[in-house]
Amino acid sequence: MTRHAILIATICWLLAATGCGEVPIQFRDVENLPKPTDPAEFDLGSFDITIPQDKTNSTIMLDFHAYVIMPKYELEAFEAEFADKQHRLRNGIILRIREFTRSQLNEPELESVRNAIAQGVSEAIPEPKTNAVGFYHFRFLEE
């Protein structure tokens, strides 16, 4: 082998050994990287709602922490709108839920409560749209 060939082989070996021959990180596992359309959660906060029940002379107390799910690329726009309209949104949700009957609050999947939250959110913040409503916790107590 000539001196020139040994020099080229040495340089190639050094480049490979120092990582220059590796695939850059931005091209590794591209399909596993988060996508803008992936779902993201936005925390609506905790709610403590009392609902008087005239027929039974009792009071229902709800304590829940809700969130909405939307595409990740719409999260920033929703956060900005939420900052401006948070009080209106929360008030709309509370007023809707206070109209519920005991049977609506006992639904296994809480569909009525989820729909009320979704309607309250979409009324206060029409765009961007939310995909679903979820709960970090939900407690229902009647006294």
C-alpha cells in the first residue's frame, strides 16, 4: 500500500470512529417523532359545583378536574384564546352542569357532563375545535 492510500484509509477510519459516518439524529426514527397532528391535552382546571335538588331536599356536590384533547398544532392558538376567555368558558360550563338531574350525573361514561363541557368550550372558543373531553378525577357526592 502506498503512503497516500494509508493516509486516506486513516482519515476514513478517524471520521468513522468520531461519528462523522453516523446518520444525523434528525433523520433517525423519523416515524417515531411526534407529529403536529398527534393529540394533546389542555387542562381546563378544577371545578367545584353544587346543585340543589328541590324534590329530595338535598344538594349534589361535584368535584372534577377536566381537560380537552385537540391536535398538537392547534394547542398554542387554544391557549391564547383560553387566556382571554377563561372566565366566560368556566361560567358557561358551570351554568350548564347546574341544570342537570341526578340521573344525568349518574351516567356511567358521564356523556352529559362531557357534552356540557364541550358545548361550554365551543361556545366560548369556537376555533380551534376540540376533539374530546376527559377527566383527571371526578367525584360526585349527594347530601
